[in-house]
Amino acid sequence: MIEVEGLSLDIGALPILRDVSFRIGAGEVFGLVGESGSGKSLTALSLMRLLPAGAAVRGSVRLEGRALFDLSEAEMCALRGAAIGLISQEPMTALNPVMTIGDQVAETLLVHGRAGRAEARRLAAAKLARVGLGEVPPDRYPHELSGGQRQRVAIAAAVALRPRLLIADEPTTALDVTTQAQILALLKGLVAEEGMSLMLITHDLAVVAGMADRIAVMQGGRIVEQGPTGAVFRALGHPYTRQLFAASEHVPDRIPHRGGDVLLEVRGAVRDYRLPRRSPVGAHPVLRAVRGVSFTLRRGESLGLVGESGSGKSTLARAILGLEPLQGGQILLDGAPVRAGDPRMQVVFQDPYGSFNPRHRVGRLVAEPFHAAGRPPDAAARVAEALEAVHLSAADAQKYIHEFSGGQRQRIAIARALITRPELIVLDEPVSALDVSVRARILDLLAELQERFRLSYLFITHDLAVVRAITDRVLVMRAGEIVEEGETAAVLDAPRHPYTRELVAAAPAIPTDWRGERRHG
Amino acid sequence: MRVPVQLVAGGALAGVFLALALVSLVWTPHDVAALSIADKLRPASAAHPLGTDHFGRDILSMIMVGARTSLAVALLAVGIGMAAGVPLGLIAAANRGGLIDELVMRANDLVFAFPSLVIAILITAVFGPSAVNAILAIGIFNIPVFARVTRGGALSLWTLDYILAARVAGKGAARISIEHILPNLLNLLIVQGTIQFSLGILAEAALSYVGLGAQPPTPSWGRMLAEAQTLIYTDPALAIIPGLAIVLTVLGLNLMGDGLRDLLDPRLRRIRA
Amino acid sequence: MLRHALSRLISLGLSLAVASLVIFLVIEVIPGDPAAYMLGMNASPDTVAALRRELGLEGSLAERYLGWVAGMLTGDFGTSYTYRVPVAQLVADRLEVSLPLALYALALSTAIALPVGILAAARRGRATDYGIIGATQLGIAVPNFWFAMLLVLVFAVQLRWFNAGGFPGWEAGLGAGLKALTLPAVALALPQASILARVLRSALIETLGQDYIRTARARGLTEGQALRRHALRNALIPVLTILGLQFSFLLAGAIIIENVFFLPGLGRLIFQGITQRDLIVVESVTMLLVAAVILVTFLVDLAYAWADPRLRRRA
């Protein structure tokens, strides 16, 4: 179907891709796996010839025998959307905000001259129904749809002309796990129905394991290994594949804790937001983000808080940190209401890039939590100690944050949380923005620090694998309420609440028999 | 770091006029207050490199002193705008959605609703024409510009995690505004400052042209143009030279602004209006 | 949509009320008695007292303010002290020049800026783009009144294609009227066109970098189609903002240009009002200009909702 031979790409003087070769058969699902910066997305754009200015490609791409790099731009335009479709990662930005969804799907038909205006509109509505948007009128605008619905619109527009190859670049990375399962099922169904080929680009081994017939593993612009999915997973021939696999399955060595006395107690917490008024007169409508949540966290334990976007888990986290007022209930740390600036409680955020003031040196950044309690005389020594605890060096205190990688920044964030020798650290999606290999090392570090400093963790995440790896107990949150609570292993292995069951079922997993062979071998 | 070419070119252009203005403080080729009808309307010569005007004054000397007037008025007006606008913007952003924010923004809209030149004319007419009143009139209209730019930039910074981290550390809104928000807005403010500086020069020229800027005998570019207008049929050079001085200074500052923007933050794209 | 318009309408009314109060108070703070101020130093106490009555200066501050506002709402803007005619009549006469001039300049500026901005964005990073950037950079730096003088020098003095100034009135015919307004309109339009073209260019380039443009290209649109069908409408919002600002500027900011060309417009009226201390004219014309700006802002606001569905609310 499509044959890629010796594809190399440079952007300016920067080498991006080197000698990439693969073929995808008709009706086949081909998985392209790699960490960020491996060149997997630019491989896709090379096939579409939609590269940024200053890009130079070599090699050949043949789609059903036609050499794409020899075609004129006009011929390429005729091919795009008709023979090859593309879905990109961000459903929030991939659709034109000022055009109705129906028009965006119909446009594919119109620009290729395959239908008149009325006919295109009718076909677009049919396509939208096929991708599961039968209930959504085609005259809606993208902002009126959820992330999952938008991704369905993008799929409808991409497959409107039944292309022979569909390229999906991280199509579910920005989505919740239950939505991800639905979108993956939709893609699988379309492949089977239309007999098209699918090139699925992802960083998630578990996603390709469940979808792809064959996979290729990319690292630093090269394909290091490819073959049938099962065979690649069983053999793990290449060291990088092995490393990737180990990292994605990684469970840090940690001693489970029952926990001592109650450290944090949340009693019937309620948080309302006032929404903008609908008209100049009248009351503000109210959104209840947290609806009477109660739980306790014991000293020394690691408690997971799992939920999808919009579940209220981040709002709850900010309330626990004393950053948001409650409209009902109480949050107590060691028996007293929580307040911002309490040295016994610290936080680590998700985004390793937005978590630091770029104008301050690391030493000052790490020492910031001293603000409320007062700066101790040995502050500099404490900063050095904290940096060394996260396996950075004391000399790093003199550097600026832009000199560090994402993983290193997350270590600095942890050092900042350690500086006041807290009892509780709230971790808000601390590894979600990191590549799997970096994530594994950060999880190891968190496990080690918990032992060493007798810390308690409140670990907020959407990722069940992370919860399983690092928590003793787990709370499952949905629509502002906690629907299930219990020992982590018990909840994940035998969920009782229907929502937890749905969540566990939706989480993609590498088949256990593939894993089994690796352990024996 | 590569220095953008506009910054170099613009800086050089604006630098020439800045140098002329500074030199005029201690020395000019001729006394600009001394009238000498005998020397009137001389073409360019060694004694008068740009010639003389209808009162026999040396044009180069007038351009030099005029540069001082223009730059001083515009710079002080930017100072007024920043001194009042930046704190207002910071306070509004710190109280986003609150009553203070609403008040500041509505007051801003109100100032924007007044045609700036009309109000400048009104102010200078009511309080008498002078350079100080020109500074005030231009400065008042710089306030909402800086307030708006500061508020917009601060609002996006307030959503960042490092602000949350500072709040977790127990820092209050005032401290966060000064320690975390303001330093990260400096680039934005420098760029906007350059733009307002150049707009101030244009505004000062317009006010002096209609006689509401610096008063005689202080030379200013705008009034040189006004006086040249009646002589445009016979001595067009008198109208062309001060105009060129304005254009080159403003062009230099605008180029500098673009260059600074590219240098300080390539992602920063302020819409200039 | 209707609700949005309604809530904007209420804030429009509030803005007008506050603006009128501000203008009234600014005129009030003029030191001394306005009547004495208007009549100059040599006026006798009797004339001053007579003028005070005529101006309605008797009564409390609140009464006078309400009287002024009530008058304006019924179309009574007072009587000009210097011209001895109703201000409403004066304004109507002057609008016959100012409004066509503003519209003429706005049309010119838009007609120049749209193609130029689009061309620069389509050819971004190439020689055409750099040429346009340079030209617009220059256009922004030129003071419009100086540009007007150069136009007079070239087209009136040298080439003698146009008159150096004056306005024959619309009675002289549409052609003659437009001809008299051409140089002033060009002088006003060119700097504005430079600003508009730059805003359009950068808005378009920003939009062209968005994900949905790449998605559109992946659906088979050519670069030109993607620009026309997707980028242009999204780039419209900043352009609308600038257009709104420019209309107000062109209406009110033409004061100086009207002076250069000796045009009997609103700008000249207010300027003369100030120099002749005719406070009634100043007060009323300023209020009218501010009202025009607020009204245009309101219309631009409504246009946003038309251009961007995210600002509409489904009822």
C-alpha cells in the first residue's frame, strides 16, 4: 500500500530523520512508537508533504506505486484528504473555531469536487452519524463540543472520502481514558469496515499493543526495530525497546504502609464556582465542582486520587492546599484547618515548564516555601541538602531553570517541596507530562523519598498504572464525588462501582501472555 | 544570542537624534533664540549646514533643540503612563473578575472613548498651551494603554503553576505581583514603551503644529512645520527637513520596538494600534 | 445573541452617561465664571449676567447637568455664542464634510490594507513581504499633517491636479466635492492603511500557524484555499478592532488635516470653539464625538459575535 524507503529529513542544519523505511499493507494497522523528539510526528508530516519551511527530505515514499516526492503540489493536494487522511493530537485546536462541524466535514468533499454543496452537506451529516455524533446537529461549532466529540469530528473529516491510508498522530493522548477507549474502538471499526490502512503514532506501548498488527519503534530519528506486534513484544530484541517496555511497566520498589494516625481529614468539602451571569440582571449560575467529599489520609501512607478531567480532583487539591475557600465542610491538617504557607504541607505540579519563575536561580526557587515560616539561618545548606536528596548537585542552585530538562525540573519541584521538611506532599499529576523512561525514574525517586523522610503522599492522577505503582489506598472521583475508596490493589483488581469498572476496563494494557514470556525469558 | 538587524538600525537612527538632543544641552552651532533677518532663508552652506528659516535662525540648531523637546515630552508621557498604568494593571489582574478589576477596566474604556487629540486640545486649551500640559495630555492617554497591556500579560501569568507554588508558600497577591508578575512583564512593557514613545513623538508634533505644544521661543518640530506651511510654495525645504526628522525618529523607535520584541521574546506578538 | 446585544446596549447607555458627566465636569472645572471666560476680560458685569442667563448657568450643578442632557436628548444642543446659531445646525453643516471625509478615508485605507496585508502574509518571509513591512513601517512613522503638506506640494503646487485646500460644498456637484476631499482622505488613509495592513498580516500569520490550518491542508486544501477559507475569517477579530478605532479616529482626529486643507468640518469647529472660547460648541461637539466612538465600539462588539461563534451564546 505505502512503502517508505530510506526517508531522511533535515530542518535547517538539524538532522531529524535518518534512513526511515517501512511499509504498510492494505487494511493493516501499523503502530509507530517512540518518546517525544523521536521524530514520529515528522515522519507522518513527511508522508503528507506538509513539512515546515526549511525542511529537506530524501528517500522515497510510494503510495500504491506513485512516488509522492515526485508529484507536483497540485497533485499532492488532490491526494491529501482523498487518498491519505490525517488526524492530529489536539482536538481542541485541530478544528477551525469559526466554522460549523458539518461544514468542516463537507469541505473535504467540496474541495475535491466530489459533491455539490447540498450533497456534501448530506454526506457530512451521514459521516458524523457514523463516527457516533448522530445526536449532535451539524450546525454546531467546535467550542460547543467535548474533546472526544471534537476528535470524532476530525475523524469524520479525515475519512469522508474513504482514504486508503489514515494517519493518526497521538489521536487519544489529550483525552480521558474512557474516551480514549471509545475513539480507539471507532478507529478499529472504521479500518475493518472500509478496508483502509491505519498508521497509529503514539508514545503509549499499551495503546499499540491493543491496536496494531505490526509496530516500529523509533528513537532519535531512526527506526530501531520493527515487526509483528506480538513478536516484537515477546522478543524485545533491541535494547531500547526493552528499556521502553521496562519503563512503561515499571513499579518502584516500595514498602506498603498502613499509615499511622490521621494526618489530613476532609469532611464534607463543598466547592462552588460562580459562573458569569447569563443576562445583566439575575443571579450568577453556580457550578458545584466538589460535592461533599470526605476522606482521611493517615500519616506515612500514599493515597491516590483518581479521576478524569472535570471530576473536580484538581479543585479539591487546591482546596486542600488552602488556595480555595470552601462553601461547606472542613479540611483539617493535624486537627487544624489547612492554610496556604503551612510548612508541613507542600506541592508538586504537573507542568515541569510552568512551575518555575524563569527569572530566578534554582537556589531561590527551591527556597521559596520558607516564605511563610521564615528563612532559617542555614537556608543555603538546606537547599543543597534538598537538591542532593533528589539526586541533583548543590552547585545546581546557581543555575537558571531553562538549563534543565523536563525530568530534572520535576526533581527541582520535588526538592522545593522537601525544603520545609513537610509531612504531606500533594502531587498533582507529577509524572503525566513526562516520557515513560523519565517517569519511571521519578516514581523511583518518590518511593525512595517517602521511605527516607517518612512522607505522606496525596497522589492525584488520571493514570491507573501510576496509581497501582505508587499508592497504598485509592479514592475514585467522578463529577465532584468520591464513588469508591479502598486498598489500591483491591479496588483496581475487583472494582465495585460501575464507574471504576468502566475506568479499569478502558485502561489499555499489554496482553499478559506477552508479558509472561518476557519475565520467563 | 543574535541581535536583530532592526534593533541595530532602529537604535542607530533613534540614537542619532538622542545624541543631537543631548549635545544641544551644551552646544548648538548657533543660538536658536537669536533672530537675524539679514540671514533669512539662506540655502545650505558651511555656516548653516541645513540653511536658515524666515527669521534667519539656523535650521540645524533648531532641529537639535526640537529633538530635545520632542524626546523629553514623549519620554515623560511614557513615564506617566507607566507609573500609573502598570500598578493599575497589576492590581486589576490580582483582583481579576472583582469590583476593582471591573472599575479599572471600565475607566480604561472610558478614556479610550474620548478622541485623544480632542481631549489633548481641550486640556491644553483650558490650562493654557505649554510643554507641561502637552506631556500631561499625552501621558493621560498612555495610562489605559499600559494598564491594559499589564493586565493582559499579568492575567496569563497568574494561571501558571509557579504562581500557585508561590501561593502555596503563603505569599500574598501584592508580593506575588511584585516578585513574580512584574519581572516577567518587563519585556512586554519595554516593547510597549517603545511604541508609546514613538506615538508620543507624533502626538507632540501634532500638538505643537496647532500651537498647543512647547511655546516660543523653544523650538519644536511641529511648530517649525506650522511656520513652514505658509512658505511651502517658495521654500519647500523648510517643511521637508523637520518632517524628515520626525519620520526618522519615529521610524527608528518603531524598528527598535520590533527588534526588541524579537530579541526579548519571539513569541511576543503585540498588536500595535 | 439577543441577550448579548441587550447587555451591551445597557453598558452602552452607562458609558454615555458617565462620559457626559465627565465632559460636563471638565468644562465646569475651568477656573472662574464660564460666562466671564467666554466674554474675555473687558466685558461689563451686565453682559456677563445676561450671558449667564442665556447659558443656563443659574441653578445648582445637578440642575444644569440635567438640563444639558435633557436638551441633547431632544436635539437641543444649545446656541453657539460666537455664531449665534443653534449648535445642532452647526454640527449638521459640518458633518456634511466630516462624515464623507471619514468614510472616504476609511474606504481608501481598507481598500489598500486588505490586499496588501493578505499578500504579505501569503508571501511571508519573502522579498514581497519584506518590501511591504518596510513600506508600512514608513507609513506608520509619517505624521499625517506633514504627509498632507507633501501632497499639497506635489499635487497642488507642482502638478496642479488638485486645489491646495477649501471645500466648494456639495452644491458644486459630487465630483467637485469628492475631488476636494481626495488629498485630505489620502493623507488620513495612508498611515491608517499601514497600521491595518500590519495588523492583518500578523493576525493572518498567527492564524496560519494554527493546528486547524494544517488539518485543512491535510484534507487537500491548497495553501491559498486554506488562507481564504480558514485563516481570513479567524484573523478578522483584530482587524475589526482596528477598523472600529480608525473610524473614531478619522471622524475626530481629522482636526489637524481639516486645518491643513481649510475644510469646514467638525474638527475645525471644535478647534475654533476652543480658541474662541465658545464652550457650548466645545461641550456639545465633544459629547457627540465621544458618543460616536462609543456607538462604533458597540457595533464592533456586535460584529465580534458575528465573526466569532465562541462569543455567541445559544439561547
